[in-house]
Amino acid sequence: MKRLHELAAKYPRYGYRITTAKLRQEGHFVNFKRIHRLRRQEGLKVPQKTVKKRRLGHDGNSCVRRHAEHKDHVWTWDFIHDRTATGQPLKWFAITDEYTRECLALEVDRSITADRIVDVLTNLFITRGVPKHVRSDNGPEFIARAIRSHGERAGLEILYIEPGSPWQNGFAESFFSRLRDELLNIEVFENLAEARWFAARRLKEHNEERPHSSLGYRTPSEFASQCAASAPASATPQPPLQQHTRTQEKATLTQPVPS
């Protein structure tokens, strides 16, 4: 019971399903029903979020019509905006692998230009390789000539979604929804350096610590290690854990920030 309260304090956006997965990571043999009952008994609840309904995109480059089939098949990127405690702007940029759910890059700065995106891509191409596609919206940074030229030289096809249709880039929307819910809405960033510290920690947490229901409650790093980058998936990954009622799970860390 003590550990249950410790996890609830450390991860206030975790529900009973991901809490169960975390306990199993630590070697505890527990099931969903017991954790669900104990959390209700102790009054440990996650506030419900209002979820907006999205219609299906009709563009041929949408994540539904042209989905990722294996690791490094389709990456996706996008921006999100925030502010420091003093009101200065923060722009967050992320690249994720749609199939493995890995966050490949998470950058934050006052502004992020097309040239900065090219630098991030170049580093990823060197360390990880070039994907088949990158799914993108039609923001000025992404349609810039520098981005398109760099992609063409690398043999990368950019899948631009239909203008004004963010739901067609659903994996990026989902990633940033969780980033906002689990980090940006919880932490106050005093300055840019602090935001960058949180970005580095969030990237590691997302890839190596946070269980994902779509990956059978494995972490993205664990799932990616079991994937063959060059071979299409033979089947959709199935959760190995017992199913109960469907509940959205979120997470955040509250470790002290260096002064």
C-alpha cells in the first residue's frame, strides 16, 4: 500500500493500468483488478480529461490511410508552444517513430528554424539512419526549401497532410497531448535552461520508463529492440497483460531540478 501511494505521488497522472505495469516492472506480482480496487479504496483518482472528437482525414498522406508498417518506416514531427514563468516564449519540437512510439528528438528553444530542423535530422540520419517517410503538417518551417531539399538528397519522402487537418498527423497530436498533460501543465519553467533539462529527462522517461498500452505495456525502447528495422510487421503487437476496463493513462516525474 505504501508503494502504491509513492507511485501516485510521483506519477499523479498514472491510472491503475499503468500503475500495475510499473509495479510489475519492479517485480511485484499484482493484477489490474486488485490495483483498481486498492486505488479506489485509497481515493487515488486521475481527473478525467475532455477529449475532442476528430473526424477521419481524407488525405492520402494521413496516418490512417498511410500507416507505419515497421520501425523507421514513418517518422512524424510537430511543434508545441509554451512560456516560462516570466512570460518568455518556448517552442518545443519533437520527432517520433510512429511504429515504435520512440521519441527520437525533443528540442526546446525560443524559436526553431528550418535550418535547426535540418541539423536535428542530419544527426538522426547519422546515428539511426534515414526513414522511408516523415509525416508533416504544412507549417512554414516544414515546407521550407531547405527541409525539402535535404529530404530529397537523403532519399526521404515527406508526407504532407491536408492543410487544417491536424488529426491526419494523429501520432504527433497524441505525443504532444501527453507532453502537455504530463509535463507542460504541471511544471513551471523558470528559464530556457531549465526547460531543456526537463526536455532531456522527458525524452529518457518516454523511451525507457513509460509503459505504452499500444505496445502491450512495454516501453518504446523495449519494443524497438524486438523489431527488425528492415522487415514489415507481421502482426499488430498485442498487450500481454490482462484487460479490464479501458482507462487513459498519463505520467509525469517530479524529481528536483538542479538550481
